[in-house]
Amino acid sequence: MSTPVFKNRLVRWIDYRLPVFTFMNHELNEYPTPRNLSYWWNFGSLAGIMLVTMIVTGVVLAMHYTPHVDYAFQSVERIMRDVNYGWLIRYLHMNGASMFFIVTYIHIFRGLYYGSYKSPRELLWMLGVIILILMMATAFMGYVLPWGQMSFWGATVITNLFSAIPFVGEKIVTWLWGGFSVDNPTLNRFYSLHYLLPFLIVGVVVLHLVALHRFGSNNPLGIDTKGPQDTLPFHPYYTAKDMFGLGVFLIIYALIVFFAPNLFGEPDNYIPANPLATPPHIVPEWYFLPFYAILRAVPNKLGGVVLMFSSILVLFVLPWLDRSPVRSGRFRPMFRIFFWLLVLDAVVLGVVGANPPEGNWILFGRMATIWYFVHFLIVLPLLSRLERPRPLPISISQSVLASGGGFAPQPVRTMDKA
Amino acid sequence: MVHGAEAIRNAGAHRPGEEGSRRDFLILATTAVGAIGVASLAWPFIDEMNPSADVLALSTTEVDLSPVAVGQAITVKWRGKPVFIRHRTPDEIKAARSVNVADLRDPQPDEARVQRPEWLIVVGVCTHLGCIPLGQKPSDPHGDYGGWFCPCHGSHYDTSARIRKGPAPRNLVVPDYVFLSDTMVRIGEAAAKGAAA
């Protein structure tokens, strides 16, 4: 990977003093990437694109939004009706949050299945969990800004989680609110932080990418690349693959924005906030539902809050809970079953979270909550000892090339000249 | 450039001497679609900063002139800017019309600046750098020509609000307006051709 020679003299002049072109060439062009990445590896770049989309649409919305309890709801309606293309930009932002979480959750489950959190990618994984937490905080505060009924009561419920902290809980909640209830000071600080946090996410994403490029992407086989025969240059192979995936993704995103823009939303949030009446059934946005179900599964205020936060924090120690040296679920017959059970468990928790906490839903919620923690704290450590993985291929190239042979030459049918 | 169908037919067969037609076609088509997509998506993000529907809805202002006595001036707000409405005295009209138009910096006869001689309606924003000239109140300085005086950089306007002295390049702007009746004027809407009194 030597320093490339650029044809353009200006580029050469700049690059000699500020090697940005060398950097871009190294990280985006020649960057050696495992040749066997599947479409499950598209979701990281999709998440990055959604982050940019959210920042761009958000900055534009901020030009028209008024963070005041008397004007917030009306200013959002003004964006929808009077601002040129305001409806489009707001629907892109609103549904963009859902799309961002969809691609991020798929990205996370891909990492879980293929063991992308294992050595030497533990910090890469932990930075990802930090991004998830920042995303959740940002999404929550953004949902408060339209100042509808769900905004208001969502803010009330979530900030009240902190009142579960012994001794100082009430004081902390008052501090969060800047008053004795969710009110104008709360709205103002949420707006400020909602604008700030995405840029923190950008910062952590940069670290996430630095950590990624240290050892490169994991791959469906979960084995290390052993040389040039196992990799392809990032451009054009994965830029093209990412672009194709982006095209498919944008079609789905556009379908929702144009034809079902309120699919993910709650109708109650089109009712202006009323601090004197809680809606009969309040639910968070869909991407919080599993965590909401865990919160409600525990018949104890502090216990529910602790368990809900633990359900995310457990991901931080995942690299040390799953000690199996084999990364990819493809070669772990038992792990694979439990992986899909975990997916099912997350879906069940989501459904439970969407339903009122009565009757059998309480039972289902408790069972699914218990299983969530059993999976991470008991099943994964036990599997590491008990499971007998299937034999791993010798190398990526041997596995993916029909010609076989551990050190197959560069295949003749590359597509650089069709 | 080879046609699409032929390009596709050539897909598998690599003909020596013929520069990759299928690749060129795909790259050009993809780039074109991408460029059109980006451009059409960029427009909403530009247009969003243009005046919105509620701003445009407030782009005319109606003013009742009946309380404005001869010699009096009022200031009304139109599109966020002050508009000077002056009920001119016969002396002021005479002063404005006895000027040699050719000598003016921005030559314009008074007749071209009013629809009715007694009512002078101009945007009260100095054409130099946007300050509001003084001269609406009797106690204000009126400049050397009995009209307005801009305190920022010393531009003098006459009784037809034409620039006479100082740095401003042009006369105060006459907005579109239409008399709905003898005492009611709508600023921001052009008068129909030939309807001017």
C-alpha cells in the first residue's frame, strides 16, 4: 500500500502538504476488504447515510421550528402546510428516524450472528453500543419537539424513570425538567441537546470507523483474511455493492415517505400537548418497544428501570460473555438456534411493548425479558464451553472460489474489463 | 456510444478493439440517474428557504387614508418594511414638479412617481444601505429639499422622495399599489393599466 502518484499537479501539491487524498485513497479506494461480504454488510454504510440524512433534514427543520410550548406544535404544522416542501423534509426526518433504527438494528444483529464483536473488534463493538445509546437519546428528545400528546407524555414518562434512583431521584428529575413538570424549560433544553447529540454521534462514528479500518471488516466466514487473495479493493467492488443496496433502501424509504408517512407514528401526537390529560394508551416509538416491555415486566419501579438499562449495557460486556473462538454463526450449530431465538425474543418483546400491560401480555413480557438476559448471561457463556463448532475453511479464497486451493491466483474473471 | 440494446447484447462477448461498451453504458446511465436524483432532491432543500405560503399571504397591506390630513405623513409596514404615505400640500407638489428632471441623479418626473398628486407612497428604505430616512414627523430633519434626510450617511430626498444630495444612488422606491376607493389603498398589488388617476 504505497503512496499513490496523483496525476493532477494541484492534487499532488496539496497531498504533499496535507495528505487527505492519500488518506481517502487508502481508506475508500484500495482499502482491502474481504471478498466474501454479503448484503448483510451493507447496513453500516446505510446507517452512516441515514445519519447524514437526519442531520441535513434536521438542520433545515431547525430553520422553521420554534422551541416554545405555545408555538412548537403550530410551528410544526406550519412546516407541514406553509413552508415550501416542508412536508417532504419533515416526513424524511420523521421516517428517517425509523429507517435509521431499522438499518442499525439489522447492523447489530448481523454483528451478533457473525461474531463481529469478538477479538480484535471489542472496542469497535463497544463504540457501536455507545452510538446506539446516543441515537436513542437523540430520537427520544426529537420526538418531544412537536409537542403533541405523545411528545409530552413520552417525555414525562421517560424523565420519570430517573425518579427511581434512590434518595436523589426526585431532585434529578426536577433538574432534568428545569421545573416541577415537563414544560417550556424542558422543551428548550431538549431542542438544544437534540441538535447537539447527532454531532457527538458523528464523532463516535469516526472512532467506530478508525477501529473498523484497523483490522478491516469481519466476514460471513468469520475467519481472518490471510493475504491479497482473500480481499478486494473497496472501490469499485464494495462502493458498487453499497450503492446498489442504497438504491433498494431508498426505494423503500421513499415508498414510506410518499405513501405511508405516518405508518410508524401515533395519531395522538397530532393532538397538541395537554398537561392535564394523559392519553388512554401511551406507547413509545416502535424502536423503543422491546425496552419498554422490559421496563414494564418488573413489578418494581427501580427494578424495571435497572433492568431496562441493563438490557443495553449487557451488550458492552458481550465480547467477554461469548468466549467461543469461532466468530461466525455459520459454523456454530447450537449458537445459530439460540441466535434466532434471540431474534424471536426481541420481536416478542416489541409486540408486548406495544400492547397494554394486562392479562397474558404481562406473562409473555416477563418470560421474554427473562429469556433476553438468560441468552446473554447463561446461554452464551455455556455455549462457549459446550458447543462443538464445525470445521472452519482454511481461507476465504479457498471457500469462495470454485477453483479451490488455499492460494488460488487472482481469478481471471475479474470485472475490470468487460 | 452504442445503443442500450446492443450494449446488452454485447454483454458477454468481449470484442477486441471495441472499448467496453456495456460498462460505459452502465456507468453513464447510473451517473445520469444519480445526478438527476440528487438535483431533484436538492431543490426542496433550496426552495424551503424561499418565502413560505404564510409569508406570501401577507404580501399586501391595505391602508385607510381618511384620517391623514393634508401635510401629514404616516408610516405603515408592508412586507416587514416601512412605507411612507404623505398627504402632500399644494406647495410640496409644486416644489416637486418645478424641478428640472434632467438635473437629477435618478431622473424621474414627479408625475411618474404618483398615481394621485396629493398622495406620495414610497418604500421608506434609503437606497444607499437600507436605513430609514427621517422626515415623517414635523419635528424631524427634512434635508435640504424639504423631503427626507437619512441620518446614517446623509442622503437628502425631496418632496417626491427623489435623491438630491448624498451617497444614495436612486430615488426611494415606489411600490406597486392600487386605490380601492378614494380613501383606501392596497400596497403590494399592481394597479391595472390605465387605471391610474
